[in-house]
Amino acid sequence: MSIPTQIKSVSDTSMEKAASLLRTGQLVAFPTETVYGIGADACNDLAVARIFEVKGRPQFNPLIIHIIDLKQANSYAVFGDISTQAAEKFWPGPLTLVLPRRPHSNISKLASAGLNTVALRAPGHPAARQLLELASCPIAAPSANLSGNLSPTTPHHVSKSLGDNVQLILDGGPCSIGVESTIIDCSVTPPSLLRPGGVPVEEIEKEIGPLAVPSERTVRAPGMLANHYAPTTPVRLNAQECQANEVLLAFGPHPVNGAKITKNLSPTGDVVEAASNLFAMLHALDAENCTTIAAMPIPEYGLGLAINDRLRRAAFAGK
Ligand code: TXA
Ligand code: MG
């Protein structure tokens, strides 16, 4: 039997309630600076299993473990010089590090899908940090959506995707970054980029040197499966024109004419603003029941890389 979902603004009372749900093995949806997560106590296998159930996620897909800082992270994974440097520079923030698991770590094996590595991130959002402190456990949290759906950047997206399968959604407003964290695998040398995201690759490379990019076929992060980010409506990339039965995902000051509805990711052509609008606008355009979402070209730099990555997956999923 499912209990109706409660959406509660972030307050001392709602945070206490959320922390107590986590401590007793329940799930809580909470805001991070990237996207909303659906969290469970990362040391509780049953709670972690419930995440897979609620998301309808294939069990081999490992989860990101959210921790408060490098000190806590160190008790679950083995850091080297490069990973320490990356964590010191970019945490708290939208960077996830994949590292060798400590052999006796009490993180649920299910959470890391039986791998001998673990993905760790210290989120920057104050509500996420407060929740980590109050719950006093690491929190395993994938994005709070059904597997294969768009990632949620508002509490409304979460309730639309997960329905009454989540008891409590903490409402911290829209996510400021709006795309998931950048994931780098530091269990290999040189570290490799598993998923472009909230920290631009250029910034990471400036700090720790060049990253390797794994080939499409070695799917180290199953979330990189090509169809992972999929609206129901087919997506057409690099649109230079638009038909009346299409909706337009525009970018920049000169949206192409002719679409039934246009949403502009950033009228000024700012990739950071565009990233923060990406999922909300895809959700909105997907709800229009049009034949196609035509997406204008997005520049391939900074967060543009992450945006294009998500759009390519969305386009591929419709094929
Ligand atoms: O911004 C984010 O990262 C959000 C918020 C909630 O923190 N979380 C998120 O989680 O996007 P999720 O589960 O949707 O994506 C996690 C990604 C998946 O692609 C998964 O395969 C990868 O992390 N991953 C987790 N553990 C891994 C590991 N040990 N090795 C390789 N990839 C791993
Ligand atoms: Mg996800």
C-alpha cells in the first residue's frame, strides 16, 4: 500500500522528519544543486533495494553515495593524490569521484552494484548538507525519477515521475545547476571522464590534468547507456528550421521560426543558464504531445558538453 506523497518546504521540522525516515530505512526525495535525488541510508541494503524498486532501475546500475566531506569519504574509499586534489578543489559541488572501495566499508554492496569501486559526492546544496548531518549516515541517491525518464529539477517533476512511491519530498525550489554531477573515474590512471556534468571538464583538467574519455562501448557508468535521458517525444538535434507540428527547444537570441511552442534555454546564449533550464523545458515540451522536439545547436564548451550529451541520449532513445 502506498502512502500519499507529502511535499514539504525545507524547515527544521521537515528536515528532522526526513532524517528520521532515512534512519528507519525509508526513502526521501531531496534537493541538490544538480537535480533532485531519491535518497536512502547507503549502509542499509533493504533501503537501497527500495530505490531500485521505486525507480524501476536495472539492479546493475550503481548509485552515487552522498557524503558531507573528504574526511567522511575517506572512510569508504581509497583516495590518491589526484582524487584528493579534485575533492579539495570541487567539493562541496557537482563532482562525483569513482574510487576503489575500502574492503571493510559498510556501504551497501548493492548500492555500488557489487563493484569494487564506489561513487562519492559531497553535494553543495544547504538542504542536502543539513540532511546528511541530521541523518548521520551516507545517503545513496540517484536522480529522483523513474529509470529512463528525465531527471527532476523541481519537486513537481519528482512527484510526477515517482507518484506516491515516495513518502516525503523536501522542497528546496528549482535546482540551481540543473544537470547531474560530472563523474570521473579515479580508480584508473589517468582518471577518465564517465559523464560530463555540472563541473565543466575544462575546469577539472585545469586542476588535475587531462582526462581519458572511455570509448562508447566500454560502458563503465551504466547511466551512460545511450538512451538514459529520454522524453517520450522524439528529439531532433541541430534544428536549423522548424515545422508547425514541432515544438522548439531554442538556444540564444535568434530562435528559429515556425514552431508551435518555443522554450528558450537561454535567450542570451549562456550555457550555464541553459543547463539549469534543460530538464524543466524538456519536461514542458514533452507534455505538449507534439510529433518532435526540435533542439537548436548548443555550443560544445563548458556545460554545453553536458547538455549536448543529454540531448544526444534523448534523440537516440527515440530511434
Ligand atoms: O548530480 C547527480 O549526480 C545526481 C544527484 C542526485 O546527486 N545523482 C545522479 O545519480 O545523477 P544517478 O544514479 O542518476 O547517476 C549515477 C551515475 C550512473 O551513471 C552510475 O552508473 C554511475 O553514476 N556510477 C555509480 N557508481 C559507479 C561506479 N562505481 N562506477 C562507475 N559508475 C558509477
Ligand atoms: Mg539519473
